[in-house]
Amino acid sequence: MSSRTRSRGLKTAAGAHTIHIPRQRGRRRSQPFVVVVPEHPSLTREALGFLGRTLWRFRGALAPTGLALLVWPVTALLHALAWWSGLLLAPISAAPALWLGFVHFRRPARATASAWRVGLALLATAALAWLALAAGFGPLADPLPLLWVLTWLIAQTAWLIVRSR
């Protein structure tokens, strides 16, 4: 091993490798750089890596969860910057009902498909109403967290049922 890469007199923890980078020319008074690389990652790093790999593996199944977690800070930001945005978002809550009427008129379906359409329209209406109310009153206003959890639970459950078919 070269004397340039060996550390001289530097005490390190057991199981860690050190590499000494010599002083640069022209900088005689500066301290040398010492890079310490642990041999094994920490337990926290292992746990976070496992969690990240698991979430990445099931990212398609957890799409409603990701969307629900993204919407929460967006509505908080909308409420903080422009509370009146809730007034602009409120009419959008009627869009699922209009879609349902249009689809039932144009493409009539059997009972099962009609039930899924009605359920989807109700879920979308609840989600859009929550979005408008959270933008207007803030996502932590009294009944809104409960409505958010219920909407998220129903959406995630329906998503998993539809994906399994």
C-alpha cells in the first residue's frame, strides 16, 4: 500500500476504512482531508432502504395513498396562499354527477357496472368536495380529517379490488 493512501497516526473506529488524501500543492498550511467510510450501513439506513424498496415494489397498488398524501400539503398551501381558491374549486364537485348522467345516457349498463359507476361518482364527489373545503377552511378544520381518512380508505380498497380483477 502506498504511503499516500495510508493514514499516519489517525485513530479510527474498528471496522472503518480511512483514506488519507494528501495536501494539495500550494496549500501548505491547510489541513488534509480524511474520508472515513464505514464498512456496514447503519440500522436506520437498512430500515429506510427496506421501506423504500417495499414502497417502490408496490407503487402501483399504493397509488391512491400517494395521491392522498400529496393532496394534503397542496390544500394546506392553497389555504395559506389563497383561501378563496375553495370557492373556485367548489363547482368542480358537481363534475362527477354530470359525468354519471352523461355515461348512463350514452352507454347504459347492467346492475354491476352501474353500481361501480355510481360508487365511483360518489367517491369522486366526496374527494372533490374535500378538496374545495380543505382549500377554503384548511385541511385540519374539524370534520375534514375524518372525511379525508374515509375517502382515502374507500379509494384504496376500491383500487385494490379493481386491480385484482
